[in-house]
Amino acid sequence: MSIMVREVTEPDFVQWCELYREYREFYQLAPDDGVVTRTWRWVSGREHGFIGLVALGDDGNLVGLANLRPFPRPSAGEVGL
């Protein structure tokens, strides 16, 4: 299986939400569609510095996600991702 990674797009919404629900379940977070929808808005709209990435399998379905955001590293005088 080959994997392609790209930024999220609006058509990813349904599959992204399912993956994010599974992510929250893995970390034993309570189900909360409000949080899922809000986080989607942040990553798809690049709000709060978020960058939403998705991984696609050979069939074009989403198989993974990453939600990135820059953060300051004062001890190094840098910004990390």
C-alpha cells in the first residue's frame, strides 16, 4: 500500500471526522461531536495556526490524520511544529 499525504480539503470532512472520533476514543476522551466539528473548522480553516494533514491509501480513502501547529521553544529561541 502506498500513502499520499496532503492538506485537508472540504470533501474530507466526513472521513476526517470519523478518524478524529477514533483518535479521541483511543485517548479515552468522551465522545463530543461539538469538539470534532470545532477542531475540523480549526484545521480546515487554518485557524489558531493549525495545519490539517491527511494520509490517503491507494483507494483514495483517508487512513490517517495529523493536526499540526507551531509552538514557541523559548529555550532554543525557535518555533517548533
